[in-house]
Amino acid sequence: MSQYTAPSQIAQRQIEYFAGKHVLVAGEAEDRFPAELEKHCESVQIFTTNYGYHRQWLGHKSITSFFGAELTQDTPADLVLLYWPKAKQEAQYLLAMLFAKLGVNTEIVVVGENRSGVKSIEKMFQPYGIVNKYDSARRCSFYWGQCTQEIPAFSLDDWFKSYQVSYQEHEITIRSLPGVFSHGEFDIGSRLLLDTLPTLSGKVLDFGCGAGVIGTVMATLNPNIELHQCDISALAIRSSQETLKVNHLQGHVFASDVYSDTEQDYRYLVTNPPFHSGLDTSYRATETLLAQAPSVLTDRGELFVVANSFLKYPPIIEQSFGHCEMPAKTNKFTIYHAKKK
């Protein structure tokens, strides 16, 4: 069994495309293939919006990883290896941002699972230049192309989508970048979670903050809390920062891979955790979040979680807290609550 994901395997199969190139890896990269790629090209750098993936490359001798919503650093890259992201809008965003930075004559290799909609690159790349499919294997496709057109300057502000949320007679504006959870809508589970919360005080962590809906509502209803918001996605972090700003609220928004960068003295931990990793369902991060939650809570600190009702979270919460309550439940969602003893 290969140590690489299927998209990396098809890139490895076409390794000659990278010979002599300065490669910038971007998109939904998940494995250590850049280290293998480095053996076949002039240099490899990584641009990622995923903090967990970025942390994997910290300390690497010759591969630099850039983490953020936008690539602002200078790079010698003359070829982009784009792992097709799960959100089509995010692919559009990455193309516009990267090619505005890298310019005419930059080559691109796009790899992705066929079920991910990677074929969309054929139409999506038309404003930039040519792109064609050169290989198909392991239910993945391999495209090569080149930017032949002058690309307009990139402005992050152009990519925010704004929408209104009404909650308890408050009108809140949400600002969201492509690929961010709750991009353009108020999630039903988040609303149920907010309906269940008590009056909050002290330091509150909105874990997996997405576009900042939950944190912004909590700060609006409880103006004296010290709000912290974290996410693994740079696009989410930038969205939450913008959401707080437009609603004239204060909060500390930061990147964290589960609890890698959080503090350990939260009075409340409130979360609508994701359970998808790429195209696949993954519970590992959330299970770690629940199992280790007491370590970041104060004495008598409380956890509030909303999750799809079919997910088997109560045993994990019971093991870490000694109990698990369910203060609200619908056909689709359940609220879980536990207090540190």
C-alpha cells in the first residue's frame, strides 16, 4: 500500500513534468509527497491554508511552508502543483490568488480524485490559459497547463461573501471566504447549540470557528466574555476576524491544530466540530477534541458540543468527564454538555 494519497500517486507517476522546476505545492495536500518531489526538481515550497499540514513541515531543512489566507511571500516558483480542494469556490480563489502573484508563463499541474469535481479545471482555467488532461489512474486525473494571460491584481476583499443572521432580535453580519464552513448560511446545528447555551462569563473558546457565527452571537449576547476563536483553516481565521470587525466586537482569533495553540483556562468550550476531512468522513480530530477537553478547561469548566445525532460521541465525553448530558435533541442534531469536576 502506497504511503501517498491517490492524487500524489498520479503526480509521482508523471514525475518528469516537475524536472528542473521550482514547484509550489498548494490546495488539499495531505501527505509527505513534497519531500519525494524535491528529489526530482529544483526546489519545493508549500502554500497551505491548513495549519495542521503546515505544522508537519516546520523544521524541515529545505522545504518551506507558508501558512495563511493569501501568499504574500516572494517565491521562485514557476510551477504550481494544485491538489484539487473539496470546495470548487476555493479552487477558483486559489487560482486567482496564486496566478496574480506568479504571473504569465507559470505552469500548473492539477491532481485530484474524479469524484471531487477536478474536471472543473478545464473550464475554470480558461481565463488563465491552456490546461489539458494527460493521465487518469486510481480514480484520479492529472492535468498540465500554463498561464498565458495577464492576470488582474488580487484583492482579498473581493472574495468575502456577506450575509445576515437574525438571532434573538439581534442582526449580525457574517463575512466568509470560499471553502469556509457556514459560507453563506446559518447552520441549523449552530442555532440549536446557541439556543441551549446558558448566560456565559469568563474566557470562552469557540473551537472550529469557521466564519465566526457562534462566537459572534456569543459575544453579542454576553458582551463581558473574553472570546477566543480557533480553527485549523487560515480562510476561517480570516473570516472570523472580519466578522468580528464588521460587528464591532473584540476577540482573539488564532490557528490551532486541535489544542496545539490554545490556552488552558477556558470557562466554556463551545463547538460545532467538523467531521469531514477532504472528501471523506473523519472523526479523529473531534474525538481528540472531546477526549482532551478537560485539559483546557478551568475547574468546573463546561463543554457544549453540537453534533449529528448518529455520531457516537457520548462514550468519549463520559470517559473524559465522567458524565455526559444531552440538554437538547432533534431528529438530526444532539447537544452534548459536560462539566469538569
